[in-house]
Amino acid sequence: MESGLELPAVQPLIEKDFVVCWIDVDRMKGGKEVQLRANGGEQGLPWFAFLEPDGTAVADSDDPTGSNIGCPYREDEVEAFRGLLGKARLRLSAEEIGVVAEALHEAGERGEKARKAAREAAEAAARKP
């Protein structure tokens, strides 16, 4: 999730409306407790929420079926993230949300191509005597 939100096209837009706070549930003191309070510890990671200053959740990464969209790269995940941004935004325009969505989707496609190439290379190497 960090790599997606740190993309040059994404980071300044996210920072326009949001303060990003990373919680490592395994390495931070109290991290597991925050996870349990936020989502009952039932969802996979990364899991995220958009919060009001008082801590009230505006939206989170659970999709309508109750599944976690995690790090949104696939088209369906990016569309769900687009909806979450639309719900939680203050100043972001629809066009800016589109820029974020497109950048995340493109990054996901690049990642999938790289993973596929690595798998194919490993399979080819395994077949060599």
C-alpha cells in the first residue's frame, strides 16, 4: 500500500485531503490492539480506514461483500478505492481521484507483468538440466 500511495502522481493528491498514518500491527507497540479495535482482526493486511479527526470511520477497505480490497491495483479494487476517496474527500476533485485511480491501476499492471516475467524465468531455469 505504501508504494501505491507514494507514487509521484498519487502522493500530493492524497496529501491534499488526508494525513497518512501507518500502523505496523506486528512491530509497533499496541499495533495489534489498534487492528482489533478497527476491524476485529478479521481482515488481511493491508487494511485501511479513512477517519474523521475524532476517530470516527468514514470509510474503510472492506468492499460491499465484506472482503478487504487491500492494496488496490486490480481494476475492481481500484474502482472500490475510487469510491472510498469520493466518500472521504474534502477537496479532491473527481478528476484528481481519477488520476489516483489510473496511477494505481497502471502500477498494478506493471507489477503483474514483472511478477509474470519472474515466474516464467524461474520456470525456464528449473527446466534446464
